Amino acid sequence: MKLEKYRYIVVEGPIGVGKTSLAQRLAGHLNSALLLEKPAENPFLEKFYSDIPRYALPAQLFFLFQRATQVQSLAQLDMFAQATVSDFLLDKDQLFAGLTLSDAEHDLYQQIYRHLKPQAPQPDLVIYLQASPNTLVERIKRRGSSFEKNISEDYLWRLAETYTRFFYQFESAPVMIVNSENLNFVDNSEDFDLLLQQIEQMRGSREYFNRG
């Protein structure tokens, strides 16, 4: 199946939803470049999940600097030569900042964000993966990441709701909204092929894929 018109695809969604795994499989299928988040490099992340008020600002600023550097490198790529698949959208930094920072911290963060935000190409397609907070909890437990062990269920509920609001208003690129509750894109080739078919058949700026 051919998806040549999509030169820059972003897979997004809350923690534990499977965006990195899908991005990796898509990149392999398309023989494209792969641009991934690097959460393990954030020295504040594990502490953040244990004490959000104390570590939200340094954790968020680390991610902002990291992602801005990655997006700057993306802007220099020749996407006509090779497509790119990524597992993060720089705009979603605002989502996390609004969720975790105090008012004063958020004001400071916004000043830094406006100063730092690089000019980056908009995605040709965003695949937004959804799952219930209960499912996210189970998936996080299964993968056993050390820096995610202290994530609270309350935080995941708030994060999932914030993602829903964010993408409800998102109009910068076409969005395929995928309910991933009953889908396994890594181990089930049929699920992956169905997703590719849905993408091929997209006609509007917003489509939904839900396998009951």
C-alpha cells in the first residue's frame, strides 16, 4: 500500500497509548526516517512523576529544549528525498505545560516557548491514538519502564482529557483519530493493514477509526 503523499507523519497520544511502537512500524513500512522522543534522557522525569508540583517546570523545559533541537534538525531534512515519521508534535508541549505548571511557571514557560520555538514543517498527517486511562495504566505496567512506575491514575485521566480537548481544536494538519482499545498495530498485521487502508481512504481533514 502506497502513502507517498504523506512526507511527514506524526503519531501522537497520551503516555502508554503505543505511539512510539506505531511510529516505528510505520517508518519501517514506508522506509522513512524516524524521529522519536527521548524521555529516558530527561533527568527530571522520574522525580516529576513522584512530585509533579516540584519538578514540572524543569521536566517540561528539558523536553522543550530537546524537542526544539530535534525539530530544528527536521526542518533541515529533504522530505522530498525521504519521508519522516515522528512520535511527537512540538505543539503538544503546550498541552503538558497547561496541565502541570503553576500560573507563574506557565507564564515563564510561555516566554521561553515563544522565544525558542523553531520554524518547523507542519505534518501532512497526525495519527492521534486514544485509549481509556484504565488501558493506559495496564499498558504502562506491561512495559515496565522505570521512570513511569510512579505515574498516578489521576494524572493519566487528566492527561487523556487534555489530549481530547487539544485535538478537538487542532486544525494545523489532517488528523486520523484512532480508538486503539481493540487494536494492536505491533503484533497484529491485520490491524496495521486496516489502519493503512483508513489512511488511504481519508478525504477530509478529520477521520475516525474505531474497531469494535
